[in-house]
Amino acid sequence: MSALRIVIAILLMIDSVALTIIVLAQEGKSAGLGSISGMADSYWGQNKGRSMEGKLVMITRVLGALFLVFAALLNLRVFN
């Protein structure tokens, strides 16, 4: 196994652990009940992208994309 393949495999493992931790740290979605009571129009609803929850969502997207890239690279069998 080449050194680059080992490095990508290690990065994939680190990414998968980080992705699991970030997903578990996020709040659950309460089936849109906030929009019924008008919470979507509040300051919190408008600025959710700048909050900690918004940052966790962005980190989840980045880690998910990296996971797909690393998994695809390992399965291409270019690094034999």
C-alpha cells in the first residue's frame, strides 16, 4: 500500500469521527413548530446562520464533502 493511500485512509478516519461528533452536537429539528408560533420572524430566526448552530451546519457540510472526496479517492485504486 502506498504512503499516499495510507494518509488518505487516516484522513478519512479522522473526518468520519469529526463528522459523527459534529452531527451529534447539533440540535434536533422540532418539525417546524417555530414557524407556527412566529419564531421564524424573530431576531434568532433571521440570524441563525451566524449562530453556533449555523456554524455547526456549515462544518457538517464541509466534513461531509471531504468524506465523499476521501472515500472516492480510496476507491479509485489509483494509489496502488
